[in-house]
Amino acid sequence: MSTLSTAIRATHLVTNAAWFGGSLFGAVGLNPAARRAGSTREQVDVSGEGWERWGPVQGAAIGLHLLSGLGILADNKNRTMRHRPTREAVVVKTVLTGAALASTAGAYVFGERLGQLRGSDTDAKGEIAATPSGRQEQARTAERQLAWLQWATPAATGALLVLDAYLGEQQRGLAGLLDRRR
């Protein structure tokens, strides 16, 4: 294995870990913490500020993850084409990556929409002002979408990490640290 191959694999794993960790932190830490802020306006501001700061890092991680994935595929094209379990794992990995991209994009869209709806519907004290029922329904829809999207991304990226471990196991020799010697 060349140094370049190792660097590409390391980039692929680290960027997936960043994507996974950032999305999990958002679901477990940032979003619930923002809901503890005093007013609706403050909740929107805290959550929005956190995601605005993380967004460029996550975007770079996703971009590098996709590029390094292509590099790994090019480096292993013969194995991928000839070894059925690897080929099947690559197909599953591609589907999971697409799901993670879709859930990340969806969370961004619905998060922005919810922030705009909540932010524009507050009075001078930062509390929800009386709004037309259509806007309230839009906000509830965005909240429902975010409720599951915020967990879909860490689920998909976590599954990618597990699949990478599986693919790594396929490449090692027969005897491993935990294998019994006979």
C-alpha cells in the first residue's frame, strides 16, 4: 500500500468521522441546548449561530469525503470489479452516502426554513407573535421534518463507518489479533 493510498483512506475516514460527529452533536447537543434559550428569537439565534459556524467545516468534510471516496474506488477498481463482496459493499456504501447527502441537505433546507419562520414571527420580546395559521403549519411541518432528519445523517454516516470497518477486514490476512491459533 502506498503512502498516497494511506493518505486518501485516512482522509476518507477522518472526514466521515467529522460528518458523523458534527451531525450527532447537532442532534444531541446543539439543538436541545438552543431550545433552552429564553425566547424563541434567542433559540433561533443560538442554533443558527452554531450551524453557521459548523457549516463550512462540515461542507469541506463532505467534499473531501466524496473526493477521497472516488480516489479509493480508482485505487481499488480491479478488486471492486472482481470481488463480489467488495462490489456489493461499494454499492451499499454509495447508497448510504447518497442517503447521508440527502438527509444533510434536507436538514439544512428545513432548518433554514424553520429559522426564517420562527425568526420573522417573533415580537419585540422575542416571543412568537400571532401569525397566520398557514405559517404556523409550515413551521410545524419543518419541525417534524427536522425531528427525523437530524437523526438520519448520523445514522447513515455511522453505518458508513461500520461498512468501512467491514471493508478493512476484507483486506487483512487470515490470522487476526483475536483469531484462535490451532
